[in-house]
Amino acid sequence: MISIDRQQQLLLNVARKLKKKITVYAVGGTAMMFLGYKDSTLDIDLVFENEKDRNLFKEAIKSIGYQEMDAIKVYGIKRNTPEMFKLDDERFDLFVVEVIDFIFSDNMRKRAEQIHQFEDSLVVKIADPHDIILMKCATDRIKDKDDARKIINSIKIDWDIIINEAKNQIELGKTKAAFELGEFLEDLKVNMKLEIPQKVVNKLFDIVKKQIK
Amino acid sequence: MKDLLQKLSGIQTIESIKDILKVNKSMAVYYVYSLRKKGYVKTKRQGNKRIYNISINNKLKGESYYDIINQYSPIKLSIPIIYKIYGKKPSLEETLIYAIKTKSLRTILASLVLFKRINDWAELYRLAKENHVERQVGALYDLARKIMKVRRMNKKFRNNSLPKKEYKYQYIIQDLKSKDFSEIEKTWKIYLPFNEKDLEEYK
């Protein structure tokens, strides 16, 4: 597990090895740690704006000893899995624009207001909690449901942001976005007894119905 | 601990903690102690009262441009967004450029004080050029000179930054012009967002 202090030290070490200034977006457990929802995470999940930046980052982490590993072991056979790098029990999951079934959209980038800069070369923008929930439904592991639960129980969720982003994802070509999100939220509501308004789930399935027609 | 942190996040006193958690004074003190031990608490004294700033960001350490402005400026800013920097102390030059780029009236106003301490004009020019705000820096410097004793701007900065004939006027904050500092505006072809009254907090 990676603690908050360790995560900072790691990112600082990477920043020192980077050859050019880059901006990345922290999602998943990493973002949750920066936002105060978690004390530790299994992996550092980052989204890059382009392949060039990911390559620069890869070079930097390889130079401090990280080795590539097979994403199928963790994510199964899915599209847009990250490139993964491991050193002992610490892992980086590196995505470019697409996170499994979602696109890290312009709206998501705009919502990522919190910034953490490591030395001069690494700028980490933190995904908004609403977008973290959305992306958690793409991976659909038990720990992801638990993470979504933590966020939903901690802040007042603006469900319109989530519904509108699902619509946006469909426009961007991710046609299953509303369906997957609807299923995910319904599961959280029924099995984890979370307070998710039924009308939110209904709205998402209405979008799906319209898509079918 | 996470629940406790979430409940108490923000500015607190022992009394407010007692109210929120519905506990007695010694338990409230104990909760502050345990949060402080984890690095979540910054304490300030106001008279004989202790004010606790409780936040996850205190544990994240790092320094923000707003911390630096607040350190030097008589005009204090509440922190609108989290922008933390790790592994280095942000320079005053960087802080000034950041302040200008926020396009926030109060942030820019509070940052004028930095001209008192800026002495690496080459670095300031490099950063200003990189961010296309050389004239904005020049105009704000001339404004700061009117209200406080500042370090002398080096000639190279001034000469390289003054506008050419064909340059058009630019705003620092969209649509805000000054009624009182038109001379400076004319020199730099930059509209200043302040009038004399705005600068009273410096006097």
C-alpha cells in the first residue's frame, strides 16, 4: 500500500527525473488521497493528455527502477487498460485520455481544480469527486464500489454533474456510459444501501431507452 | 479518524468542536491532539484563544502561492483553490506571475507587496515573457511604486517590456479600467483594475 507521505515522495522522485514539464490528472485512489477520502492506495492512477507525456513519465519511473507489468492481471481483458509499472508493492497505472470505458473529457479536465506541483516539472491535477465516481464504474471491482461509497457518504453529490457527464460520454462515443453508470449506482443503492435518489438511476436508464430507440 | 477529520474540517475552536461532536472540553482537546498527531491541524493564537485550522491539506504539506502572498501582504487572502507546490519553495517572482494570471482583483492587489522584495528581475522577465504579461508586470510595478517603497526595476526589464507603437491596450482583468492611474495605463498600454480607493488597505 502507498501512504500519503510515500505518494508525495514518489511523485517528487519522478519529477526530479522528468526531462520536460508535464501535466497529468490523478484519478482513482490517488485522487481520493489528495482529496482526503483515503489514507492509502494500492496504485497511483494517472491520466495523460497524450502519449508523448506518458512516454516521458515512463522513462522517469523506469530510471528509478519500476518495471512494466501485464495489465490483464489486474484489469482483465478490457479496452483502454493502462500501462502498468511496478516496484515491490508500489504500482503506477498510466492511462492516456481514455480510462477503460470512459474518456477523460474536457469537462472533467476543467473540473479538476485542485493542483499539486512537484518541483518544476510535474503538475498533478486532481479529478473532481463526481468524475472519480463515474470512472469507478468502469473498473467495477469491489474496492471501487467501496471507494464510490466513501465519496457519496462524504460530500453532497450534484447528481446533475454525473448525469450530464454520462450524456457527454455518449456524445464522445462511449455509448455504454449511461448503462454502466446506471447499473453501478443501482448496485450501490440496493446492495450497499447508499442514499442515491431513485430518479437519478431512472434518468440514466431513460437515456439508455432513448439510445435503444 | 477519517470521519473525525471530515466532521471537523475547517476553522475550529475548542467550543465549536465541543458543539459539533457533542463532547466535553477534555474530549475535544483529545480529538484535536489526535488530529494534530496525524498532521491535520495548524494552530493560531488569537488573543488568548486557540484557533485550529483542520484540513487534509495540512498533512499534504507543500506550499501554495497564496501562503506566500499571505506571508508578506497586509491584505490577507482566503484560499480559493488548492495549488500546492512540493520539493521547492515557490519564488516571489513566480508568485507574482501566478497572481496576475488568476485575474482576481484581490489576489493581484494583495500581491503588489511582492515588489518590495523582488530582486531577480531577469527571472521575473523570463517568467513574464513566458506568460505574456511583461506589460502587466510593468504597469503593476509603477502602481506599487506610488503606494509603497519598492525595489528598483532594472532598466533591461523596463526597456524590453515597454509597448511599441503598434501595440493595443490590454486588460489585466477584463473590462476593468482605472479612473485614477491613466498615466501608468498610457505608459504600458495596460488598463489597471484599481482606483486610488482600492489601495487604501496599503496605507
